[in-house]
Amino acid sequence: MAEFLEIVMIVSFGASWPMNVLKSYRARTTKGKSLAFLYLILFGYVAGIASKFVNEAYMAAFAQKWYVLFFYVLNFVMVGADLILYYRNKKIDKENGII
């Protein structure tokens, strides 16, 4: 049951990131974004991924439970994309004299 709830949590978080990345891409500004928040979330996903690698029970059953790690990595990639867009948008803000 604990694994199922973890999957629900990670999929729920993961469902919101593509929408957030699209919003960042379209907005072309850093207004309303927090760089510290993005780095904190990214760090959290790194910790989640690392926790899977140091969990002997998980690694022993990796062939059956690989999908859990997949969703952590997918979310990490989404947050990373949003972080890249943050820096792109910051450059656009500078060019437009916003910051």
C-alpha cells in the first residue's frame, strides 16, 4: 500500500509539471516564478532518486518496480526544463528592461 501511495503522489506532482513548463514557455517572463523553489524541488527529486538506489529492498525488486524510479526521473527532467526556461525568461526580461 505504501508503494501505491508513493506512486499516486509522484504521478500527481508529475501531472502538474508539464503544464507549468508550458506556462513558463508561453509567459516569456520570470514574474511569479521562484528560483529558490525550483532548486528546492529539484533537490527533493534528487533525494528521492538517491533514496531508491540506497534502498536494498527496492533494488532487489528493481525489475518489478522500475516504474517508480522512472516517475522520479521524469519529474526531475520536467523541473529541470522549467529551470532552463526560468533562465531563458530572465534573459528575455533583461532584454525588455523588466529587471
